[in-house]
Amino acid sequence: MAKKRIIGETYSQGKRMIKNSLGGFAMVPKDPVMLLSYINTQLRDNYPSIQELCSSLDLEQEEIIFKLRAIQYGYDQGRNQFVPMASC
């Protein structure tokens, strides 16, 4: 599987620029707690699944899941959200 492209550099705000499938750019936080908020908001507002979010934003799904597991959050497919591990 090919590595996903990352365009741009890490910024002082702890975010990086990635190019999405529409040719635009998305700011993805590196901090796990900020990442949790960003991903859950995107899932709630724009995407029916984590697979669609990652495909559209050109992100590695395994990397997102790994980073959020580090803060004890797991993906709940029924809710389409990352929730505390005790809840999923």
C-alpha cells in the first residue's frame, strides 16, 4: 500500500497541511486530544465512516486509530465517532 502524501510542513500550532482529494488543503492536528476533536467533528458533519474520511482527506486510517488509542479512544462504527475505550 502506498504511503499517503503529506504536503507542507508541521506548523507551530501543532498541525500539518495535507492535500485532500478535491485539491484543497486540510489542517490536521498532531496533538491527540485536538486530533480527537477534529476527527469527531469531521465524522459528525461530513463523513458517514472513518474510511470515507481517511480516503477523502488522504489520511492513514491505521495512524489515526493508533494515535487515538494512545489516549484511550476507539472507533464506534454504530455512532461513527471515537469514544472512550470503555464505551466501545
